[in-house]
Amino acid sequence: MASSYDPNRGLTLVRNPHFVEWSRDAQPQTYPDVIEYQFGQTVEAAVTAVENGQADWVFDPPPADRLNEIGTKYADQVHVNPLTAVWYLTLNVNIAPFNNLMARQAINWAVDRNALVSLYGGTNLAAPGCTMLPPGFPGHVDFCDYTKGGGATWSAPDIDKAKSLVQQSGTAGQEVGIVVTDDEVNKAMGEYLQSLLTEIGYKAVLKPLSGNIQFTYIQNTNNKVQLALTSWYQDYPAASDFLNVLLSCASFTPGSDSSINISGFCDKDIDAQMQEALTLEQSSMDAANRKWGQIDQAIMAKSPVVPLLHPKIIDFTSKRVGNYKFSKQFYMLVGQLWVQ
């Protein structure tokens, strides 16, 4: 429980004297007697503090320019885990040019996921993606409809195929607005996408917006967003949290700032399959997850989205920290750490 809090300096948590362990599997006793959060340092200073043993963990992701240092000198203190999340592009299926299937597929073929992984921070921080369901997540199936030479996982873009599809679609030369947030990483990705769309035949315009408004802006159909860069991190470990939440007919509400189906994708057949999978979950999660894997593939054939990468999380801890445990749902379990 919280024993003290200063929004400018820190938070101190201590053991709750009323807590009783009722299930070791569900809620085991914690190791720490006290957890002290310190606010106000830059992430650079926090990394240095952990290196020097003055702190035990860094809340924010370590800066890209420190990854080589901590990965070599402090390798036994670095914990890397894939996150159940996806960064992706939304393609508005209801307005030009992406109301054309071939135009949408062209973007999937064209994007170099390795280039975007590099802009995100490199392979220590992300892996290229080709599916909406993250690897290792319930329902995930290794498949990739849009990789040069074919294969179960993404390996390379096919620019020639993308250019051909743009020409076949009759959408070459049309203007495409790319909406991203205006932070350094997202803007760099947006600049790459602007160059790429120009290369395959569009007149691409980059539209960076403040992170405070971008997510609601791209959801509202009144803003006529053609293409946007966004991300989704699981709320709960079920395939429906990605596919049903993000791409079902029920999740599309025109004119709303809370229309999480940003592509405006509504396919009656796929929607029926989602309802079948949701019903299956009541009797057999294995059967339901197989169905969700099929739905993921069916959605990608329609190409309303472009999965780009699946991020990873790096926990950098001090030498004195032990018993590091990671949960795909809750991430690092602070209560299970001990120090000596």
C-alpha cells in the first residue's frame, strides 16, 4: 500500500498488514518489504543509476544509444521479452484510394518491416510482423501473404509487385495523407512511409499530429484519414482483443472519436466467423483459437491493415536484483523481485 507520495519526487509502497495470501498460484506473497519509486530523472540518468547500483530498475525503455553498452557490459542484468502488441497501418477501406483491394495489398507488399524495426530502435526492441496476432499469442499462426518469395514469416518487401498493383488498381497519382504522432520515432517512420508511397506511385503527404489528439483524430471518419500509423497493446490475453475489437463491424462507428476500427472494415462473412469463434470459446478455447488463426488469415487477405512490427520490452535491473519474473499480461512482476 502507499505510505507516501509526492508527484514531483516519488512514491513509497510498503506491505499491507491486512493482506493474506489466499492462493499461491493466483496471488503469491511478495518479497519486497518496501518499493521506492523515484521521479524526475531523465532516462539517461536512470540507466546510469542502475549501472552504478544506485537504483534497481528503469521504468522507461533504455535509449537506443545505450543498448550496446548495457547489452555487453551488463548483459546479465538485461531482460528482453516480446510484448503482446502490434504496430500497424490502418488503410481506410471506405474512401479512395484504399477502397480498392489491390491498392491496399500494394502497401502490404511494399513496406520494408526491417527498415521500420530499425527506426523503432533495432532488433533488440522489435521484430518484423506480418500478422495482427503477435507471435506466441493465443490463436497466432505463422503465415505471411506479403513477403517476397513467399514463406511463413516476413523476409523482404516486393516493390515491383507493389508498383504493379498500384497501376492495376487505377489509383496511381492519387494523393495519400499519412497521419502519425509527432514524436521522433513515429515521425521518422512517417517520413519513411511518405518516401515509400511516393516511390510506388502515390502523392504522399505526411501529417504529424500531437500524441494528445492523434488517436482520437484517426478514429473519426469525419476527418477522412486515408492511412494512419498506430499500435495496439493487449488488454487481456485473447485473440478477440485484437481481431474482434479492432476489426469487427460492431467496432466501427462513423463520426465517433471512439471508433477503434480505424480502417472502417466490416466484412459480414468474417464477422460471422468472429461470432462463431466467440461462441466456441465457451466450450473449447483450443478450437476457438484455431478459428481465430483462420480469421487472422482471412482479414489479411482483405488487407485493411498492414502489420509492421511486434515490440519488445527491455528491463534493465541492478546486480543485486534476483528472481526476475515476466508475465505477458502484467510484464515484470515487481512484487516477485528480491534484492540483496
